[in-house]
Amino acid sequence: MRHAYLSFAGKRLAQAAVVILLAYVFTFIVVSILPGDPVTNVLRNPQNGFSEEEIQSIIAAQGLDRPVLVQLWSSLSSFLTGDLGLSLRSSRPVTTMIAEVLPSTLTLATSALTVALTLAVLIAYGTQFLPKRWGQGLLRGFPSLFLSVPSFVIGLVLIHVFGFKLGLFRVIEPDSAWATFFAAVALGIPVSARIAEVLIANLDQEARQEYAAVARSRGLGQAALFFRHLVKPSLLPVVTVVALSFGELLGDSLITEAVFGRNGVGSLVQRSVATQDLPVLQAVVSLAAAVFVLVNLLADLVYPLLDPRVTLIGPARQSPTKAVETAAPGAAA
Amino acid sequence: MAPQDRLIPAFSRAPSSPLQGYQTARPPLLDVADLCVAYGRREVVSNAGFRLERGRSLALIGESGSGKSTIARAILRLLPAEARASGHVAFEGQEVLSLPERRFRPLRGRAIGFVPQDPGHALNPVRTIGAQALEAAARLDSGVHDKAARKAHVLDIFAQVGLDQPQRVFDSYPHQLSGGMLQRVLIGLAVLPRPALLVADEPTSALDVTIQKRILDLLSRLREDLDIALLLITHDLAIAAERADRLVVLKDGRIQEEGRTAAVFAAPASAYARKLQGDVPALNPDRYRPLKDRAARQRAETAAGHDKIIVSGMTKRFLVDGRSLTAVDDVSFKVAAGTTHALVGESGSGKTTTIRLLLGLEQADEGEITIAGHRLRAGDRTSMRAVWRQLQLVYQNPFTSLDPSWTVERLVREPLDRFGIGERAERDERVRAALASVRLSEDLLSRRPGALSGGQRQRVAIARALVLKPDVIVLDEPTSALDVSVQAEIVEVLLSLQAELGLTYLFVSHDLALVRQLAETVSVMRHGRIIEDGRVAEIFDQPREAYTRTLLASIPSGASRNALLTPLETEPGRAAARVEVLA
């Protein structure tokens, strides 16, 4: 079992590496066939005020005069060694630039995910056990409500109420704990809606299963039933949603960072797009692809741990006898 | 007088127990009175009432929809939220229905244990058996807070319920164990706190026959050893008669009859109980004798002596986890035209693979199959089409084998369309004829399967098989998903069709009582091999193999095992009652 899991994990890891490389190549090709030549747009832009010698030295340093395929090859090989090149604008190493903003965004994204998961589990628990007269129906409406309000509106409301009215945090210190918390709330609420919807649907289904009734017949209380029995089997599809939402979190963080004035990956993307700083753009897009792939890899690796029935290597060949004969339910009374 | 007497039909009956005078001093263990359960406006249980004394057993008998499981769940308070229960359920004198959840919870799992119907779905699939068992053990107020001691307790119970390797079971996930093992686990968990009452809801209907017998034996033994009262819910009168002191017969949520097992069994007072008794295959081995004789006469007249199915030396291997597994091993049998041959065996014995080979859904590694004169070449579509015209299948479960979005008319007509038989008008005519032959009204033509009962669905499936006028029909456990009375209707339809049309049946089943009723010849399969075959009468009278004897011994005889608890019944009286039922 352990050996099977390790070899499964190894295979998935190798697949993930290939996907990340392909994403890098794809981004490179897309950027290179986009209309607009960085040399004319950025370097020869009179606003930037580069002299002809400087332009020539940057072109030589970046290798912009070489054929695209050669550029791709050198870019890819330096990517593999962890070198993401130099920014066209500032000539600083792209790695350093990303390293500066990544912690802020990762903190925001993981806090937002924590907020989203907590909210989703609370709502889901309520929909299972809150008595009808205490507003169970209302609670079931929360996810649709959350989904329909954009995160920047929530962010503005939070800043207004907690920043200006209550003075819990100062808008000019966007990296303070409270400011981060409220940014995470703004970012996490729409995501929590999506998770809650899937979680509620699955909990409803699991709660109707025979094993839930049997567990209750052994004297289990509501909380024990929920946390020990129902949550784990309901989590499988939730893991998929969380993995997909994580990418969305990165995208949405661009807006939230702008609203809360944080300096993160989102604002770096914004700047590099505005100035056509191609090495930075290439690096950030590849980073996003890598995060996406890694999060989904993580989800894949979690599945077998959550559900022992998940087969590790492709669809297992069932003996047909078993497949047919287990499909016979008894006469239900 | 005991309250149950107001529920039995109006003639006197001997007092149910010599201990009754003593027992009225204490309230009965379980006293149900005027119990009604409704879903919205639809009442599914009406004014049910019965009593169960300490250490005794009582069976609730009825078909699907009779409300028997609903009563069990009302007692356990496990009804879905939309159900409303009213009336009285008193456990040891304490009213249960009106008790707040907080006060009722301590009773669950400690004083009242529950054994569910389908063990495959009764344990959390993503947690180990051990985790769930420890959780149950932790709820006991035994004063044991040490995890190791709890585990020892659990392993001990596992051993007591007949699990050979308690530690392996403890470490397993539910999907790694067989249904019989899971049911043992569930029984173990239910009796772990030594409850006073065990509610078993069809505890064996999802299991093989031999396992069914072992599980029922286990329940009987535990009941005696631990002095547990048993409320057994079942649709099988033979099982109830064998295992319970008292019977309560239910129909459409109402009690039809109630009383001591021996009395109800010997002379059922209500028409419904009599019908139920007449429909149980185990109790009526010769029920279809006239129909079978008619078929035999027809065979003799047409002199259809040749064999419709010839299977010789058929072998099929599968690769499972890199190992070769022989699912069907050198199987040979012949079925004479117009007769029924039964393939009998437990899950995993190779029955289903044999059928798949016959239908050409799998390719045999070795051996030959000839059906109605056609050599079967799986994989060759043109030759298979010729075979399929002569060979049709009626599948086990009519609830899943019919496309729910198709009308009955389209379902039955489909084979004619596929084989391009006749013009539109002729097809319609044949569809109507097929429906008439299974005694279904033409009004059903435009219905969809969702609007049909289980029995009606299975008749649609039979009509669908008949519409091509095949020579051979394979019946894969055609009644195992149906109630006994519906089963009796289906069997009757099948045997009349055989007598009229001279059909040849290959009947696959694990129900030997049913096989005795309708087959001429039988092959007993085990581990992919045929271990014994011959005429049904001979095999049933003088089984050569120990395994066949085990299978035969699992047919519930209807004879009570609680001889000590039931007053003596004169044998002639019982026999007379049986004759009366059959007449």
C-alpha cells in the first residue's frame, strides 16, 4: 500500500514537472507572437529615455536579436536552473522581484483560503443541524448571496466599516495583521460560497446514507456524527473545488491587492503588463501555471488519503463477476 | 388479558406464555401501541401495536411498503426528518417518542442495538473498521478509558461473532471485507454494550444463503447467551417462523395478524398471511407441479428431444492484480429443449461469468458453446446476432435494467427494431402480444419504468425478452430484488410461458427453494467449477457433495428452533394446515 502510494506520487510529480515546462514554452510562444515588439515599444519609447548604446547593450544582454527558437532554448535552460532573467525595465533579476512580492500574496491567499474553509464548514454544519426555526433555510441561501457580491465591493465595505469607522486598522499600513485579515475576508468570501455549496450538497447526500443512521443508532451525537463521519467522505469533491479556487484566488488577489493597497504578485503583474516587461510577465505567468499544477497535484495526492477506495493507478480491472453481483440491492422495505 | 389480544382476530387462543402472570408485574421491554407514521398526508403505518418481552423474539413480516422497516426506525427514532410519528412506544415503561433527543441518545447503542439491512452500506466507507468500533466502544459507560483495553474489548467481540482474524478486520476498510464479515462486524458493534433489545432490519436479505443461515444462527446464539430480546424485520415468512417466538404480519402499514409463531404458522387466520405462506418457496416445494406437468406433456407431444444449450469444457481466466484467476473452470452442461436448468452457487462461484460467456459478452479461453444449433463465436458480430435472436436475457434487477426515460412500448419494441423484424403494424402487434403473454395491460404501453411496480417492471423485462420469440431465455436471479408474493407471480408467468411456448430456461439463482420449485435439472457451482449436477429431485434428496448439503441446509425450514419456548404442536395438525393452504 505504502509502496503503491509512493510510486503513484512519483508518477504524478513527474507529470506535474512536464506540465509546468509545457506551460513555460506555451507562454513564451504566445508572448513572442503577440503584436508589438518589446524593443520598439519599451526600449525605443522616448518616455523611457534609453540612449542607443544602452538599447544595444540591453538587446545583447537579453539576446533579443537572436532567432526566437534560440531565445526559447536559452530562456528555457536558464529557467531550469532557476534563473528567470532580468527585467527589461529595471534590469533587476526577475527572481528577486518575485521574491519580494510573493510572501505578501501567499500570506493573503492562504489566509483567504483559511477564512473560506472556516466559513464554509460553519455554514455547512449549520445547514445540517440548525433547527429549521432558527433559520436553516436562510443559511442555505448564504452561498448564492456570497457568490453574487464581487470581492472588491466586500473589500470596500470592510475598509469603510473596520478601517475608517471602527479604526481597527490603518489603510496606509496594508501589511498589518488586521489589514491582512480583512483583505483575506474580502477575498475568501466568494470562494467560501463555492466550497460551501459543494460541501452542503455532499453532506446532504452523506447524511442520507445508511451508515449515518447506523452510526446514530450507536448513540453518536450530532457533532461527532458530523466531524467524524460525514465531513471526510464529503471532502473529496471539496478538494477539487479548493484546488480550482486557489487559482482563482491568485487572479482575484490582483483586485483585492489594488483595493487594499498591498504590494503583491497581482500588482507586479499589473505593472509588467502595463510596461510590456516581458521577462517579468513570462516569469509570473509561469509561476501561476506552476502554482495551479502544484495545487492540483496536491489534490491528487490527497484523494487516496481521504478515500481508501480511490484506485491509485488508473481504473483497476474489476473481475466482472464482482462488478455484476455487487450491483444487487436487496428488496427494500 | 394482554393488550396484543385486541389485535388478533376474534377467536380465542391459548395464553402466549406460562410466565405471563409473572411478567405483567414489570412493564414489557417494548410496548408499541397506536403507532402511526406519516409522510406529509400519506400514512405509512396505521395504529400498529405489539409487545416484546425481555429475552424473547418477535418478527415483523411484510412486503416492501408494508411499513415494517418504518416501525423499526420509529422505535429507534431514526426516521427521516419529514416523517411524523405519533402514538406510543414504551421501552422498559419509558415513553420513547416524546423523549428529547438528548435524553434518548443514551438509550441508543446501549439499551437498543440496531443491525441494518445492507451491511455494505452500513459502515463509513472512508474510515477503518477499527476506528468506528473504538468510537462505539468509547460510548459505553464501562469505566474503561484506556484505548488498549477498549481495543481488546472490540477484538474480543469480533472473535465472539465468528470473525477469524479480528486484528485484520480491525485494520480493514469496509470495502475490503465481504458482506457476511461486515454483517458480523455490525452485529458485534450492536451487541458490544449488551443491549436489552436488538432491532434487526432484514439482516440477511443482502447476503448469500449459506451466509444468511450463519448470521441468523449467530443472532440466535447471541440472543440466548446475552439474554437479548430480538425484533426481527423480514419479508421471509420461513425465516421468521424459524427464528421468532411471535409474529406480527403487516400489510400496507396495518397489522393483519399477530400471535405466537406456531399458532400463526399452523393456521394463519388472515387471508393475507395465508397468501404470504403460500408464496414462500421454501414451504411449498410442489406449488407449480400442475404447470410443470403441462410443460412436460407439451414436450412429450412435440418430441423436442434435442438440447438447446450445449456447453462443453468452457474455461475463462481473468487477470486480477497481475495474477490469473480462473473464474470458470472446465464447465460443461446441457439443457434439453423446453426444460429449465438451474445454475446454483454463491457470489463469486462463476455463475455470472458463465452467463456473460453464453451471451458472448466475454470470450471463453477454452471450450465450446452451442445455442439452439448455433455455434457461438464471441467477437464475431454476425454470428452473435444469429445467437441473440434465439437467446434473450432477463436481468436480475428490474429497477436498474430498464432505461427510465423510455416508455414500455419502446422498451419492448427495441429488439424488433434492432433486428429489423416486420413492418410497423406487425411490430406493434407483437409488442401487444408480448405484453399480453406476461399479463400486463395495454394501458401500460405509454408508461415509463418509474411509474411501474417492481413486479410490473420485471414483466416488461420478460416481455422484452419474449418479443423476438427466442428459443432460450437466460434468467439471472430474476426475482431476487422482488417480494415473495411478486416473485410467485413472476414464476407463474414464466412457467405458463414455458408450457405454452416450449421455452428453454437457464435459471441462475442462489435460492435453492426457488430452484426446487421450477427447475428440472441443476448444476451446483463452486469456485468456478460444477461440483455436482443432475435432476433436481435427485440432488435435493441425495446430495453427494458436502457443499450441496450446506446449501440445502440453508433453506429455512420454517420449523421453530425455539422448541422449548413454544408449546408442543401436533404434527398432523400442522400438516393439515399446510394442505389447506395449498388447496
